[in-house]
Amino acid sequence: MLSGALSCKTTTRGFTQSYELVFDSQSRWRRRGNKNMDHLPDNNSRYKDVDYWDERYKTEQSYDWLGSFSKFQHILENHVKKEDSILMLGCGNSSLSGDMYIAGFRSITNIDYSSVCISTMSARHSDCPGMTWHEMDVRQLSFPDASFDVVLEKATLDALMVDEKDPWRLSPKTTCFIHKALTEISRCLKPGGRFVSITFHSPFLRKRLYARTEYNWSIKKFSYDGGFEYFVYVMTKGEKLSPEDAALEKKLLDDAKSPPAKVTTLHTEPDEDFLSNIDL
């Protein structure tokens, strides 16, 4: 798993403790507590199932992955204007939209694929004119081209990769999923608009997804301390990739065209085949 968290349980002297592990920017698992362990799934693949989130949102009031707005507000305010029209992807029950609204960002469109989430959050923020809530899939955004100045996501794309085992080689299914989402994000951005992605993935992993000419954006990276080092990527629509990012894209395309490396198998004599002699 690459994203979100791993739900774990340990038993010591008959006492079972639940906790989550996060994958940090140095590709290491770190332990993290959670205020409400009742919401941890039995299987990590459930992090991407809408049924799991529907059930979780029925009782969980609020949870902020990767820290609260105050942790990265200083970065966001350098790239998002108060008057910008903002699309919040995978809003969940996070306080982010509400905190940004209080800070003066008054045009925020929130989407999530959980109907329970959208119903709850819409009622919770019914006194916030300019803030709307919609049940929607990030791969099929029902907005016209060039609708938003800013598209923002915090750990939403991370959650799409919960089944992945190798951060360097995503499965074809997940690769297609992410590509559809990024294509839709680029389509909905106005010229000069910004896609802001907040994640625990370092540039070594995340730029591999974002550095594509067809998305028609540049990439800038920032970071903040949210207990761990987290990252903020700002993609600006209509700007070219830097030479470094363009070279990364070329390398990834070349690698994809290259045939897989051949595995050389050494010949062993029958009497050297110790595996077949193991008595199971």
C-alpha cells in the first residue's frame, strides 16, 4: 500500500491495540495514533471502497489527513487567491473547506463519491453562501472545461493507491485511474489555474505521475511539517515542464517502451536442487 494508512493491531499480554501506519517521504513506515480506532478497516483495500466511507461518515464527525489547514496555510495563500473559484476533490469530513472559508476563501465547490459525506457536510455548512457540495467521481467531473481557478486535493489521490505494493511500478488499473483523474483536473482548470496536491509522497514518487506534457502544466514542490514532512505540489496550467521534469517524463516513456529485463537462470545439477529435497 502506498497511501492513506495501514490499519494495524498488536496484542501484548492479552491487550489489543489498534493504530495506523503512514508511509513517510523517506519510504519508511511510521506509527501514528488515531483518536477513534473504531473506524479502522479490517482490510486496507477497503480504504478505496465507497461503502466503507459511507459507514465511517455516519458516525465520524471529522478527520484531517496530513494535518490541518494551519500547517500549510502559508504555502496555500501564496498560490491561491481569496477570490479564486476552488474545486475541492475528495473533501471527506475534513475541516479544510470550512477553515478556508473562515480564512476568506468564499467560492469552494466540494465533491466526494460518498453520498453520506456530501449530505452531512452540506447540512453542516448550510450557512456558508458560495460553498456547494456534490456527489461525484474524480474521474468524471461534470463541470465544463476551464471552470476553476484552483483544483485542490489533500490525500485523495493517495487513497486511490491503497492496493499498490511497489511505489515505483503502479498497476495498470491504478495508473489508468490516476491518469483519468489528472486528465479531468487539467480539463477543468482555467488557463493559468493551479492544481494543488497535498500528499506524503516525495518528489521521487509523485512527480512520476504529474510530469506529463499532455496535462499542460508546470510543477513546483513545497513541504511542511505536519508531524512528518508532507509535500505540496503546485501545477500551473499553461506553463511548460521544467527541463528536469521534461527529462523525467522522457525517461519514464523510454522505460515503458523497453522490453523487460531477461532473468538469467543458473543451471543446477539434480543433487544440488536442495529445495526439492526439503521434507514439508
